[in-house]
Amino acid sequence: MSDLKSVLVLAGGLSSEREVSLRSGSHVTQALRRAGIEAQQRDADSTLMRDLAQDPPSIVLPLLHGAAGEDGTIKEVLELAGVPYIGAPPAACRAAFDKPTAKEAPRARCTSS
């Protein structure tokens, strides 16, 4: 991790789980700092993309809960902007967020063998 200059932890968002996301983000940000990594926490608001373009972090760690956080939307935006992030790609997030699809995937694999 020594090549990491800065990690941007995205937390908060607009979902009903906003407060949980903010707490998670705070804990992760503090843990990164204790590990000697420069880490900042911020909300995903209307200035996010402008700020990422002006001062890009080494990597983004999205910790947004609910829609737009867990469904892959924010990761699609980050990919379009060329900003690296930690976590599963958008398509995997969409599949996991859609609970019926997520439950069916293992069943389909077991019956096709």
C-alpha cells in the first residue's frame, strides 16, 4: 500500500441508510489513517466529480449504502471519469443488489453441473 498517495472514502449519500454509511466511512477513514495512509472522507454530492477532476485521489473506496451506492451506479460514474475504485465492478453490484437475481445465480450454477 505504500504506493497509495491518498484514499477517498465516499460515505453518506441519499439513501435511508445514510447514517450507517457515515459511521462506516468514519471508522474506515480512521483505520486507514492509523495505518499511515492519507485518507479523506466525503459525501457523494453535486461537487464530487468536479473535485475528483481537480484533485484526484489515488483510489476511491465507496461505502455508500442503498441505491446508487450498492447498485453499482457510483462505480459506473467513477469508471466514466477514469477514477480507480475498490470493489466489485458495476455489473456484479447490480446483480447482487437485485435480490431475486442474486438468489437465483447459485441455484442456476448448481443445477447446470
